[in-house]
Amino acid sequence: MADKALAARLVLNRIGVGALTLLVVSAVIFTITNLLPGDAAQEALGQSATPETVAALRAQLGLDKPGPIRYASWLGGLVTGNLGQSFTASMPVTELVATRLPKSLLLAAVTAAVSVPIALAIGILAAMGRGGALDRALSLATLSMVAVPEFLVATIAVLLFAVKLRWFPALSNAVDIQDAGQFFRTYAMPVLTLCFVVIAQMARMTRAAVIDQLSASYVEMAVLKGARPARVALRHALPNAIGPIANAVALSLSYLLGGVVIVETIFNYPGLASLMVDAVTNRDMPVVQACAMIFCFAYLLLVLVADLVAILSNPRLRHR
Amino acid sequence: MSAMPLALARSGWRTASSLPMAGRVGLFFVVLWLAVAMLGPSIAPHDVGAVVSPDVFGPLSAAFPLGTDYLGRDMLSRILHAARFTIGLALVAALAASITGTTLALLAATAGGWIDEVMSRLMDAFISIPSKMLALVMVAAFGSSVPLLILTAALSYTPGAYRIARSLAVNVKTLEYVLAARARGEGLAYIAGVEILPNMVNPMLADFGLRFVFVVLLLSGMSFLGLGVQPPDADLGSLVRENIGGLFEGAPAVVTPAIAIATLTVSVNLLIDALSGRATRAAEN
């Protein structure tokens, strides 16, 4: 009973730390994007605007108020879903985000669905044959794959599958998808590219998590008892490794956030990351701020889930 | 006088020849790329901006070993110049991150108390901003320039270096000879610099190598998006971007700079893994 209370306290504590971190992150992003003062109104009206109209727009946008007040109202807008007005698209940022975010989430979901089973299989196999030929080959491959830039994988995928073999189109517009075949052809290459990097990370971390369990004394006991290696791994070690593995999966999925920026751009995929890259190019600050906050929120959420899984699956807190 | 370098070279050779195969391959490419960064522009066969062929996106040939780019410039010369940019920027940024991270960590670990607490909390918050997001926000706010890119990359990777260095320093701090120095009444600066620092140099060097890889990937990614190094300067990522139009013709100009980046980053990774693997094996024996 006391352990349940302890676990609950740890969980609440961790969620609190996460919320606090998000607040600090929002302050950092707001500060960076507001260090150069007052340019937003000038930017929106162009060079030919008179000082009076610039001042009027500045007052209308609330840019004449001091920093902390602007931060507070921006933060309030974030919470209530009012993200301001885009400079270049002249429509609410919320609307822009609403059209792009589901596409990015779908891309991430498909990538996760493909990469998680493959990475888990690779990681568990490598851990079971620790030190063997398969393990060494996989270690070398994953060690190399994590250092390969996403655009190399993407360009080679295009050269191979779109130019040489002509299996898939090179761009993934993802506008009117009618049937499964079309869906497959649209998502194959972006997903393939993203999987490449994520699988390497995830397999490495899964391997480490399973090896950690395999070297525990209860596993040694099972081996001494005469249980077969597959049984030791699947029946004894794996149930206890689920927590660490889930932790590894959540953490590796956070690598998607970096990869998706490159992948959406190169395949012209209309997701949130390509919206952000365009906004950075056009210096459309409200959109940049909103996208950065969404990506940082997603990142913190994944790390939080990873930590919570680790806390809740810790057998010392579950039983005893 | 001349005995020192000779002995160094000899022990270096012994280390190199005791590495596993992957580590030797890594070492070969690391040395090759460092040489390119130092000598690159002077051994380039053509001027970096010169249009030397009427053939745009030309194939690999005897005259142009890596083909030609979208304007008919020699790709080999372009890559030799760009590599210096990529490696130079990444070295400066990674060094800045490692040195800042290590210094702050030593300060936090030796001072302890609230200084340690506040600094560690701040670093934890900063590490929660993915490096690409920070870079995009910085470029959106200030526009892209070489000093800004270095600052951004250094900012992004300082918290990671800090974390590793702090955990190393906290461990070393509890060793007996450090306690002895404290009992002797040595100052904090002496304890941090003379007693603790020398014992964390090796793992921090390995960490520096990893930060270097991260910075290369981050900055070439930004250049690939058109938000990193700006023309007329070009790093390896810019070369991929400016030639992306040749992708559908299967032009080598798109892939060769990307492969150049991968050989650099993968080989640094392989070398570090082999070296730290050697260190663990030596510790186990």
C-alpha cells in the first residue's frame, strides 16, 4: 500500500517537473524570438509603410507593451488555442496548424508502426546472441546508421526507388488518397527514410535494455536450472525488460522530431515540419513560435511517457 | 628534442594497430578528412567557383572524378572546399560546447549545494529543446550567419556535455586522493583543475567526438534546408541543396557530398567506439 502511494507520488512529481520544463522552454522560445524588438509590424506592412501605420499596427498587435506582459498574453493564447495571425498567409496560425498537424501525426504513426516491431526484433535477437557474429554485425550497422544524415538516406531512396526502379513517385503530396495502393506509394519513401534512423536508435537501446536484464542474477538462476536460452530470454528476461524497452521506444521516437524536418522538406510532404521550415525562411514569427512549441511539447511528452513507464514498471514499486 | 615526437608517433602507431578492423577504417577516414580540411583548397584541381565544363550534372569521368554540378563546376574541388567549412565549423562549435560544459560541470560539482542544483535544473530544461528546433528558432529570429550557427550549435550541445562531465566529476570527487587534497586545505580551483579534471579527460574526449558528429549533422541539415551556411560560401550540406535539382536525373553531384558527410560522421563514430571499447577491455583485464 505504501509502495502504491510512493509510485503515485513519483508519477505526480515527474508530471510536475515536465510541466515546469515546458514553461521554461516556452520562455526561452519567446525570449529568442523577441530579442530583436518590434519588427513584426514593420515586417507585416513592408518597407513602404508610414511610421504612423506601423505604430498603429504595433499597438493593435500589442507589440508596444513590455516583454513580460506580451509573454503572458502569448502563453494565454497558447493554452486557449489562439496562436495569433500568420504574417505571410494572413490567416490564423491555428487554422494553418490544424491542416498540417494531422498529416505529420499520421506520418509519425505509420513510421512507429513499421519501425517498432523491426527494431524490437533486431534488439532482442542481438541481445540473445550477445558477442556473436549477428550481434557484432548489428552493432556495427546500427552504430553507423545513427551517424548517417537523413538527406543521404532520402536521396539514395529516391535514386533507387523513384529514378532507377520507378516503384514510387518522388514527391509525397498526400492530398487525395483514395485507396490502399496509393497510400502505400505516397508513404513508402518518407517512412522508409525515417525508419532507417529510428530503427538504429531503437534497436541499440532495446539491446542494451535486454542485456541489462540478461545479466541479472535471476536469469543466471534460470540458466543454471537448465532452461533453454530462448525460454530464458522470452519467459524470464523479457517480461522484466518490458519497462526498459518501452522507455527505449519512447526515447527513440523523439528522434523522429529532428528527422521529420528534413524528410518532409525533401519529399515535399505537407506536414507541420515543412510549414515550420517555410515560416523560418519567411521569418513568419507567430508560425515559428507555434510550431516550435508543438514540437517541444511532443518531445517532452515522449520523454515524460518514457520516464513514467520506467517508474510504473519498476518491480520494486509494483510488488513487495 | 626529437625523441618526444618519435615516441608519441610510436605509441600512436601501437594504439592504431591494436584497434579492431572497424576502428582502423574509422581512423583512416578521420585522418583523411582532417588532411582534407587542412590541405583541401590547395590541392583542389580547379577554382571553387569556376565553371569548367559545358556539361551540367556531368557523370564521374577522368577529367572530373566526382562529376560536375548544376553550373558545370568541378565537384571534387567544390567538396574539397566545402569539407573545410563543415569540419572547421563543427570543430569550433563542438570545442566550445565541450569546454563550456566541462567548466560549468567542474564548478557545479566542486561547489555543490544550490549552485549545483540551479545549474543542473537549468541544463535539464535546455536539453529539452531538440537541437533542430533551437536552430530553426534562432535562424528565424536573427537570420543565418556563421557566428550564429556556431553559437547555436554550441548552445545546443553544452547541456549534454555538462551532464556527462558533471556525473564524471561527482564520481571522481569522492575518490580518496581528492578527499586528501580537500583535507590538505587546497582551494576549489586547484581541486577542480589539478585533481579532478585530469581524471575525466579521456571520457570527455570521447564525448567531444560524439558532439562533433552531432554538430556536423545539425549544421549540414540546416544548410540542406537553405537555412545554414549562405552562398557564396558552401558547406557539404549546401552542396546537396544546390544540386538537388539533379536528383531525378540521378546526378552524382547530389549524392557525393552527402556520402562525404556520412564517411566523416560514421568514421568518427566507429573510431570512438573502438577506442572506448579498448579502454573498457583494458579495465576489465
